[in-house]
Amino acid sequence: MVKEIKNINKNLNEGTKIKAPIVEALKAAYDNPTYQFHIPGHTKGRAVLKDFKKLIGEKALSVDTTDEFDNLGTLHPATGPIKEAQELAAEAFGAKKTFFLLNGSTAGNLAIAMALTKKGQKVIVNRNCHRSILTGLIISGAEPIWVCPNRIEDWSIWGNIEANQIEKLLESNNDISMVWITNPTYEGVVSDIKSISKVCKKYGVPLIVDEAHGCLWNFNKHLPETALKLGADAVVHSLHKTGGSMSQTSMLHISKDSCLDEIAVEKTLKLLHTTSPSLMLLGSLDAARANLQSKGGQKLLDRMVANAKYLRNRLDNISNLHQIKADFGYKTDVTKVFIKIDGLSGKRLESILEIDFGIEVESASDIGVLILCNLGNKRSDFKYLADALEKIASNHYHDVYYLEKRKHMPMLEPQIKMSLRDAFYADKERVSKEDAIGRISAEVIAECPPGISILLPGELITEEHLPYLNDYDTLEVVKSE
Ligand SMILES: Cc1ncc(COP(=O)(O)O)c(C=O)c1O
């Protein structure tokens, strides 16, 4: 067991020679201030609300700048420290090319769809994909061919995708242009990407893996293997989710032996991105990568895995608490701990944790709650959490009835009546939820987290959808003639 680590990260690069070019360029700009007659107009924080400045700190505002000034480089095209930082990231993640993303992995998925798929092309996509993939397909006009992963019924969640499911679809559709798989699931269930990639290669079809929740995998041997090493052509990583960068920052990697048109991807990213990228956000991606490679970062990763194991061991000893483990025929990411307590819905457990113990978890469903064991969590956090769960499990908390009528993880097989794009751009009308039954949806309904679709444009609305739609009074449907 790794001992508690004191002052990890006191200094990002302390004791290491890990380069972080954007961080260094920002520091140089900070140390050599100029008279500033350019955006952003708050001019190093001089013109912001005092309370806001107090809250986030003067220094943060001083380095809030975009990519046109102070030798910081540009994002599109990548130049200077930004180019160098992207190259270092590619090396660290084992990619041929890495693009830094603002607007999260959403931007990466949109770019892949828009750059690499065309109207009418078929793309195999898992039904539990994130809505950004669907948005991309609506824009490009490509059609999803759904693959429904295995179901983990007791937990009401989707499980792994099997290579033979992909092979069957490739066999029966000889015009598939791409396979696009999400791995791991939000709850940490891992698919056999190596076998899926073999199948894709056999049929000569590129494989894209949305690894938004797996950006740490290349940095610790106790975590699953990254798709970049298992034969995927491109991979997206939400560094901001678990990798330690600031919110909305992600990376898109093109793998070393991929033949994907990376210039098309780059051009599309330029169209999608803001023309004023935040250097602070880009710097945080650079810092996160450097941190993961540094000695301090490696210790954090070891601590994270040890903490996850500690938590799981503690939870194993609570008789009416259950956790998803890697012993049901699929692998899992040990750091994502999905639990349930007998007699309590996940939503109720979430609110007890929050109100009675001041604990916030990643998410809750009607069944359970998802706990992320993060790089930044200390052993004492896990002790407190495990103690709280012991108390809750033995204290006969009661469930709240109204929560029980809700369902959270959509696990329905879609009945497709129209193409995704045609339905999205069709003439629409808004009708009451009840009147929408039997009509064709014209909108994407995918609540976050985890952003998995309940209904998509072109799908038949049925009574089965209602338990997922408690927050909706009306729905947008394709206008009847
Ligand atoms: C599997 C998956 N892909 C992509 C995304 C989008 O990521 P981001 O929030 O970085 O845009 C998410 C977000 O939850 C996700 O769960």
C-alpha cells in the first residue's frame, strides 16, 4: 500500500526534467509584462468584478490570454509552444499526432464525424455513445448502425461490446465506413478493443475509440490498456475528466499506423474551435500531460490505484452494499466504483451522502451511485467515504417513493423510422409527452451525465420512454402531413 503522499505536486516539475512548453511560455509572459492594448479587455484582471478577482486570484487573470500574443504560439495552425506541447503529448500517449481540444471531447467527436464521414455513409456505433457523436453524425449526414452492448441488468447499465457483434454487423453490411466504439463505459466496464480492432482490420474499416473516460490508462500498469496501443485509428481523451487538466480541455489522438486523413481532421477542428483559444486552458492540458509523466504524477497514479483498492476492500465488508467488479466476464477500470445499497435507490443514496455527510459523487441513477477515485483524492477522503457508507448501510435509511418512478440509464432498443439527419431537419411540432407516443422524435434527448441518448431524431416514441422523461412536459416530433 502506498503511504499518504505529502505535498505531492508542490512544484509540477520539481525533481524531473519533464518539459511543459506552454506552461513555461505563460510563465515567461507573466514575468515580463507588457503594456497591453489587446484582448482580453479585462487587461490582466484590472477590469473584473473585485469579488471574482478575489475568488480566482489575480495571477489566474494575469495569464488569461489568447494565442495571438507574447510568443505563446497559435493553435490553428499549431505553432511555437502549442505545437511543441501537442508533439510532447503525442509522444506521451503513444500517438502519431495529437490535437488539443477546447470544448472537450465533444469537439474531437464532432471533428471526426465531420471530417471522416459523409452523408449516407454507414457507421457502426454503440447505442450508449455520447451525444456528441450523434451530433457529429447529424451534421455529416452519416447513419448510425447500432450495436447494443451486453446488458448488466441487475445494475441497469450497458456492459461490454463483443468483437463478434461487430463482426456480424460488418458481415451483413458491406458498406460500413467506420466503427466507433465507446470504451470504457461511464461506469468503467471495459471492452476487448484488441479483438474489435482485429475484426476492423480484417474488414479494412477504421476503428475510432471514444476513450473519454480512460485518459490515464497509458500511465499506470494497473489500469486497462489504451486503445492507441490496441489498434484503434483515433482516440479521444477528456483530460479534464480524470487527467488533471481544467474543465472543457481534451485531446484527440491519431494513432501511429493510422491512414486517417489527419489534415481533414485538423481543418475541421479549425472550423469548430473558437478563434480565441484560452492559453490558460491549453496550458492546463500541457501541465496535465507533464504531470502524468513526472515522478510526482506517477506517485499520484499509484496512490489513486491503491486508494481505489482500499475503498473496494472496505466496501466488500459491508454486507448490504454491492459494487461492480471485474468478475462478470468483462474487465473494469478499478478507479470507477459503481455501488448500490439494498433498499435505497441511487438517487436517495446520493442525497444522503450529500446532505448528511457532505460527500458529492460523480453521478447517481435509480440503481446506484458512481464514485470516481481521482488523482487528487487522499486516503483520508476514502476513509471518510467508507465510514459514511458503513453508517448509511446499517442505519435503515428509508427510500423516497417518488424517486422510484424514475429511470436514468436509457437501455431501450431504438425503433428507427427516419434518418437521423432528415428527422432533425424536418418540419417539427411540439406536443405533450403523452401525445408524442407513436410519433417520430425530432430532437436529441440525452441527459448529462452521462449524455447517453434516450431518444434520437427519427426514432419512434413509445410508452417505454416515459420513465426517462419525467423532466419533460412536451417533446419535439416530426410534423404530421
Ligand atoms: C463517453 C463520452 N464521450 C465524450 C464525452 C464528451 O466529453 P466532454 O465533456 O469532454 O466534451 C463524454 C462526456 O461525458 C463522454 O462520457
